[in-house]
Amino acid sequence: MTTTTLTLNGLSCATDADPATPLLYVLRDDLKLNGAKFGCGLGQCGACTVMIGKTPVFSCLTPLSVVGARPVTTVEGLGTPDKPGIVQQAFIDEQAAQCGYCIAGMIMRAQALLLRNPSPSDTQIRRYMSPNLCRCGTHMRILRAVRRAAKMLAAA
Ligand code: FES
Ligand code: FES
């Protein structure tokens, strides 16, 4: 049995999952973090998006073995229901969720965008967010939420 140590949401944790296991399954099934969702399992929807370092990744396609020492951040690492992070709060303020299935992934991709570009144009937001799909069609509200998050971060 192989034990893998991960830095997850700022804390060290260990898993005995097979190193070939997709990170998404480790997060959800082993570590009981259910924010990242299984949508397609094929890298086509973004529901499973988490950050490794500052890079958004499809955790459904990312084997545990490739994470290494890099920190993993999931939507649970950005805030709590009582104290949401800024990007989470912006999505709440804009009521960006309909069914909500895509939203954790959307928030993680938006977080990664704003880390590398705190003041993106609408074109840059649309381009960066494009790997993540919303089947409910709330894209305009998501766009507004990312714009709002950029403003909130600038004012923080
Ligand atoms: S579940 Fe990973 S991209 Fe769809
Ligand atoms: S809110 Fe339902 S898939 Fe995006």
C-alpha cells in the first residue's frame, strides 16, 4: 500500500488511495470533500475544477501521483458558509447558481483567473472561463460575479 501526503486547503493530509486514482475521487470518496463535482469525467465540463498551486486543473483527469508537493485548493478552502471568500461572496451576491452543479468549478477557475489577472476585461473573463460549462445557462450571471469579485478584491 502506498501512502500519499497532500497539502490540501493549507493542511497536510494523507491518503492510501492508489496513486493512479483521479484526484477528484480521492477528494470526494477518500477525503470527503464534495465541493468538486463529477460531471463528465473526460475533461469537457469543468465541474471538477480545483487548483494545484495557482493553476486550475480538471481533477477528474489528474492522477493523484502527479500532484506531488504542490498545494491543492478546493472550493472548501476558499471560505465557509458563515464566512465565504471574496469570490464565493460575489457568486452569492449575483445569485450565479441555478442548480449549482457547475458552481464550485466556476468559482475555482475564477479564483485562479483573478490570482493571475486581478482586473480582467470581459473578453479575458470569457476566454479564461470557457473550459467550464454551465448547463443551466447562467453564464451572464457568472460573468457578473467574476466582475464583482474583481471589484471586491480591488477594494479589499
Ligand atoms: S468532470 Fe472533470 S471536466 Fe467534467
Ligand atoms: S448552475 Fe446548473 S449547471 Fe451551472
